[in-house]
Amino acid sequence: MNLQLLGLNHKTAPVEVREQLAVPEADLRAALERLMHLPEVSEGMILSTCNRVEIVAQTTSGSVNLRHFLNDYFHLDSSVYDQYLYEYRELEVVRHVFRVAASLDSMVVGEAQILGQLKEAYFMARAAGAVHSYLELLLTRAFAVAKRVRSETAIGSSSVSVASAAVELAGKIFGSLKAKTICLVGAGKMSVLAARRLLAEGAGPILIANRSYDRADKLAKQIGGKAIPFEELYRHSELADIVITSTGSPAAIFRREHGERFLSRRKNRPMFFIDIAVPRDVDPEMNLLDGIFLYDIDDLQSAVSSGLESRKKEAEEAEAIVEIEVGRFQARLQSLHLAPTIVSLHDQFENIRQAELERVRGRLGKLTPEQEMAIEALSRGIVNKILHTPIRSLKSAASGQEITTLIASFKKIFDLQEKPASPPEVDHSPASPRSHRRS
């Protein structure tokens, strides 16, 4: 397996860099096709969220320059983002993907949304034919590991989402959200999470705008809010005390001139914008206006950091589970690598057995069916006994560092010509039997 991962996230890059490399959902299929056109790439997946952009690839050779892909796809000067990138290989990729799935690498440790986002990226890549064997094995195992982490630790019991952190920040600003007019721009998952938390805090009325009015209306009916046509956004949003925006727009929806008009009509009553979109929905220049207070997704770090300490012990337990699962995944991969060698070894000895039988068959005269069966069983038994110890030694060494050298030695000693390895079969069973469960 030749795994590579290239990416950046909220820990390594500010939002102004992340938004330049974000891949809108509508463009993901085309981006995947571009990735799969690279001659060295046999499988691939792109994960693009508000907090991370990551490219995972299985290659036919030992390496592929994924940075060149970024340069070609985004047409950006690499100096803009190169210093913020991280790159992993082989088991480092496995560990990172497991940690991402288990929400150990999230801005809000323990939040559940990243697992859903990872699954969506997987389903899209699978539908595009970009995931089929080794990445299928990796990702389905990552989902099982995430399930085990959430079952055996309480890491998700007190966690919040980015959206709920945004509401928490609004509460700190106002003291109370009761009777505060809220405008949600975007009716996606982020907005749904924000709306639920706002209702719990007594906020209202809630206005909801979305490019698809039907989606806005559906959410409004669920939460008792009011849907507004997107083309009337500016006329209605000036009524809001708090605007929470999370759309997939490639350009800013709210610009400085909008803020100036809002303040004029509100007679300078302050407005708070919480922008949890990447790319950002609100032009940073809005923050220069007296009476406009703008917070983007990176500003939410301080709002959620207070909860990190309480989840530290759970995170440590989750990290231990991830390490165990990385080891198990490595052992499974190594056992898969043994299969071609063992098959070739069997084939080699079987060919010798049959050739020797043919060589002596003429000297044995005419044999009865019972005699034929006896010779066949005798010769097969001898071969199996000869191969038993070498194969057992290979399997015993499968998880050790010497396995690569041992396989090479077997190939040389027995002059083995291996057939191409078959794609691994995917195990959809749970990550492992649970030894304990915490509520």
C-alpha cells in the first residue's frame, strides 16, 4: 500500500488561507476526476470542510507530488499556502484518518459532524470510482474506529459543534439571547445545529434565508422561524441583531457597503456577524465599521477552548484506542502482503509435485483409481508438511519489522514469480469487541 495525504487545517492555516483552497461541494466531483487523471494515482479522496482541506491518495508507485496537483487545480502561487501544508505517508496517513474520524483533530474535540463530512467525502469518491480497494479498507475501518471511540469513551457526551460554539459566543456578547432577532443565512447542517441551540436559549424571532427557498421554508417550519427569499436578504437582515452565516458561496455575501447601510437604517444599533463559512461569507472589512462586530470561524477557537480541559482524559483514552487500531490495521495489511508470497510458494511446489508424478508415472505401469488416489494423497501430504514450517514462520513474522526481508529471502531462495496481489476484501464488522463501555 502506497498511501499519501496532503492537507492543511485550522491548526496549521488561518481561515484566509483555508478559504483559498476550499473545494465547493458542487466542484468536488470534477476535482476528484482531475486527481484521478494523475498517472500514479490509483485511488483518491478529497475532504473539504470549513476547518480542513485534505487529499488522500493511493499510488501505484512509491510517491506522487500532490503539491503539483494543488498548484494546477487552484492556479495559486504556492508561497501562499506551502508553509501551512502537512504531508503524511503510509501508517501516518492511517493514524491521521483514524484521528480525524474520531474527532480528535477537530477544532471542537468530540464533535460528531466531522464523521458525517468524512462519510460524505467517501461516498462521493466511491460513486466516482475513485475509492475501491485500499482506500475502501482504510475508510471503512476509520468509521468503525470512530464508532468504537464514541462507544468506549465519553468524548462526545459534552462536546459542542462549531455551530453551537457560535451561539455560545453570541450569548457571551449579549449576555442573554432572549428576544434577540436572529438571521440564519444558509439552511445546511450548520444552520440547523445553530437554530436548535438558539431556540434552547430563548432567541427569536429567527429569520432563515437560503438560495433554495424550499430548504429555508422546511427549516423554518421545523423550528417555528420565518423563511425569507434570498433576493430579499439585505432588506430583512438589517432587522437582525445577530447574523449567523454558513453558505457555500465562493464570494462574500456581506460587504462593507451593506454594513454601512444596515447601521444607517438601524440608527447605529450594533449588529453581530458570526461567519462560520469557508470561504467566508462576510468581507473582513465589515469589522472596520463602528457598530459592526464580526467573528469568523477562527475566532471560535477561544469560545470552545474552555471545554477542552474537561475532555482531556477522554481524549487520551480515545488516542489510546486509535493507536491500538493503527497496530491492528498494520497487521492486517502485512498479512495481505503475505498472500501473494504464500500463493506463489504453493504454486511452485505444486508444479514440482505434478512434474515429478508425470516423470515417474510411465514406470509405475497401469494404476487402479485407488492407487492413483493414494499417490496423489501421498505427494500432496509431503508437500504440505514441507511447506508447513516456512508458511508458519512467514505468518508469525507478519507483524514484525523483519517481514519485508523475510519475504525477499523467500522469493530469492525459491525463485518465486508472484502474481499481482488482489485488492483487499473489506471488513465491515465493528472495530473490535469492546472490553468496557462508558455512558
